[in-house]
Amino acid sequence: MRIRCWMSIAVAAGLICISPVVADEAGDVAYPADYYGRVDLPLPQAFSHLKRLIGETENFEPIKDFSEDNRYRVMASPIGRLDLLVRTDGKESVSLCTGWVISEQYIMTNHHCIPGKSAQVLKASLLMNYLYEGNAKAAERFEVETVPIETSVELDYSIVSVNGNPGAKYGVIPILARDPKPAEELFVIQHPAGTPKRLTRRNCRADVDTERPDELRHFCDTLGGSSGSPVFSDNDMTLVGLHFAGIEKKVNFAKRMTVLIQKSPILAQLSSVGQGNTREASPEVAPTHQTTQHPAAQAGPTNESAPQSSGWQPIN
């Protein structure tokens, strides 16, 4: 167990560390095992101020406050909270990530979420339509397989089977991607600290190119549970990255979606379909039943390279 900065938000002076919490070795907050299956996840009393902070800051906008036809709310519909019951060193706990529907049978997240780095994922589920705290009946849970259909340690992505076809009801994220320009406006949709779905767009921009060609630096506020979130351009709503890591008080990192599409047979097939509506589920994609393992990108020495392991510094 290690103590790390759990939340970094942008203020006038830059990114600051808000509060340390006990984290597991993958960097996620370790909730009690009996939290699995709950919709509302109460934080320990010592950290209850974090939820107040989320509610008071302008950096995490509740999706529920946008009209149903608003572009952010439409794009948020296929994105859900990925709940993981994990076992580490014989102890069970609940970890949170983000997953998003890419076809009627698949969702996308980080490799360090599923299958994980060293913790064993016992159960996984995707919680959809969680917009209001205290209104558990409105949310809907879908069982997720714990063994990826396609995955890469180096690119930190996994494509995982989901049961129940959530895309038929909540739509899919179109696999239409490009690289952003430096300082281009971005946005991220996430469940910060497991709270109802929120949008981050304030001071959310792309940075200059990184030393690793598969990575994108970005300045978008995140919390524990944001791993696996899609990063979008705020100009044309295209995908630009898969969020996976951050460096305290400096910058966050995503894997470039253009690189993932080049390396992933499933993403390449979905991209070629040319989906044009997030409300329509994509055609069924045949499973590849193979695990992708790609050579790590060459990186020069730098003080702002993303962590290469499971990727939290701080937790994002």
C-alpha cells in the first residue's frame, strides 16, 4: 500500500495535490469489497470533503445539467463506470475505472484496469446512466468479462466483451479519430471518485507532442476512476486519446487513438465502418480471440514521460 496524491485540479497557480488517500499498487482507491454492486459509493468520512469539492468546482460539470439533446450529453451516453472486484495479496477490494461502448458486444478501457497489472479481477460490470446520486433505479448494470478479447500492455488498452448489448439502448462511441493540434480544446467524460457522470472541459487542452509517439499529453482534470476515459476534441467531437496516466502537478497522458486504431484489428474494423451516430449500435464485429502485444515505443530521456507500468502518478 502506498500514499499518493489522489486528485489534481487546475487552479491559477497550476495543478495542485488536494488530498492523499490509501491506494493499492495499481494506484486506484481501494473501496471495501462489499461495495461491489452498489450504485452510490460513499467515501470514507475522512474524505467526504472531496465530493463537496467536486460539486463546488467548475471543473467537473454534471452531465445531468445538460439537456438531453446537448452534444456532450449525447456523447456521454455510451460511457459508463467500470466497477472491478479485485483480489490483491489475498485481500479483496473494489476498484474503479471507466469503460465505453464501441460495439454491441465490446467496450474499451485500459489494460491496467482489465486484466490489471498484478491484482486478479474477480468480477467486472459496466454501470450505465448513473447521473443522479440517490437514484439507483435509473442506472443499469451490465456484466463484463474479465479476460480481454484484445489487449496491449505497452499501449495500455483492452477491448472487453460486455453482456446485454448496452449499445442498443445507450449508443456507441464512433471510432472516428485524429491527432489534436497543440493547445486544441479537449474534453473528458468520467465518473470522478465513482460519483455520477461528469464533464471536464475547463482548461482542458492538448499539450505539445510527447517523446513517445503513441502518447498525447493533456491538461484535463481527473480523479481516481478516470482510467480508460475517452478524450475528445471539443471542436469536432472526434476521439483523440485514451486517458491512462498523469504526473503530479504537471500533466496527464493519453494513448493516441490514431495509434490504437493502427494496432488494433477490432478498432480498425470499427473505424472503417464509418459510424456516424452515437445513438445507433454498430454492426457486430467478429472476435479476433487474440491478444495484441506490441513493442514499446522508443522514448528519449524526459522528466515528463508517463509511467510505463499500470500508470498512476498521481491517481487519475
